[in-house]
Amino acid sequence: MQLGLNRNEFVLFYQPKVNLKSGEVVGAEALIRWQHPERGLVAPNDFLPLIEHHPLSVDLGEWVLNSALSQMMEWRQQSVLIPVSVNINSLHLRQPNFVERLEAILSLYPSISSGQIELEIVETSSLDNLEVVSKTIEACRKLGVICSLDDFGTGYSSLSYLRRLPVEKLKIDMSFVRDMLIDPSDFAIVQGILVLARSFGLGVIAEGVETPEHSEQLVKLGCDFGQGYGIARPMPAEAMPDWIRQWNESSPAAKRTKSDKI
């Protein structure tokens, strides 16, 4: 895998995030893939767990940050101005120099506001050292970087635990969202997370939005933001500008604008 990194065999795909009410594209999540010379395009679940506790995961994490920021600069030239979120694993986040390295990477891309980058931190990884992780998140926020708690609901959630992590957003895990229309337990979990988030003043985005019915139900529950296969699958960076243009032309906001002109 180190050889793959040295040979620049990794690529980022991007999955859009949208406002479920207005249809506005509000961002994208950067998702790593390995363009293996023999195996073809390899999904992250087939290689990231192998290096979860290895220093290579830190190198790969920094590569993702650099690549995402570089891509944002390319998109700016095409008038695509959207925030991008990247996933940060436990070992990377707990590096003593994590904030310094993040600041150094951001300084390489002065035209990109730090508020345009979001760090998605897996909920369970924060439990390894809650005090250290909390201080790191706070330092990231001082840089202007947004921090969110990924896969929320799959770890060991507690009110005291959530209170001690200065994140700004929660991402509801797709395992609950996908079945919320047919499983009362999953529906109750999604509903409970939304109530909890409102109590703490946190933003929420739902993963696993696969149908218009998912979108409608989430909006009714007070969750206005989502991503999932029902919106778009992860796509190569070069496909994003055309997808955004086509999506905007068919979004509820675009349809309302057209009707206003009639």
C-alpha cells in the first residue's frame, strides 16, 4: 500500500450533499479509492481497515487533505464553490502535531477558506482518548475548520460524551436512515438523534438517502440535509461540475424559478 501511495495510485471520488428542502448542493464528501494496477478500482473497505492503526494511515490522511484542497482550487476555476468534507481516522487525529500539520496544509491553498473544509470524525474513534480528541477538535475550530461526528449512533453515545466534544454537526449513520421507513426502531433512533442534536444546537446530515420518501420523511422530522444513492453515488472529481449543473436544473428551487417566469 505504501508503494501505491508512492506511485500516486489513490484517487478521490466525491459524493454530493444537498439541502433536502430546496435541492441546493451544499457540499461533497471526499471518498478515497485505490486504482490498483492489477485489481482495478478498490473500495476503501478493502484496504483502510488494514492500516487503521498503522502510521501509513496518517500519510494517507494527509494525502487526502492535500488532494481535496487541490481539487477545490481546480473546481473554483470552473465556478464550482462547494465545501468538502474529509474523513479523519483515530490514529491521525491523535497525532501530537495534527493541528500544526493541518494548518501547514491549509496554508498551501490560501484561496480556500478554512471554513470550506470539514473534518468528519468517526464517533468510535473519539473514545480512544476523549480529552485529547476534544482539545484537538477545539484547536481545529479555532483555525476555522468545521468538525462533525460521523456515523453517529453506531458507537457508545452518551450525553456527557457528546457534551465534551466541541463538534458542530452530527451525521446520522446510513444503517438507520436506510430502514427508517420500514423499521420502527430505526425511525425512533433517527428521530431521537435529531431531538438530541437540536438540544445541543448541532447541525445534522443524514446518510443513506435512497428514495424521495426518505427525503420527505427526514424533512418532516426536521433534518434538512442528506446524501445517499438516491441523490448521487460517489463520482470522479471531473464529473462533479456537470452533475451539479444538471442537478440544479432539476432541483425544486430551479423548478420554482421557472414557474415564476411563466
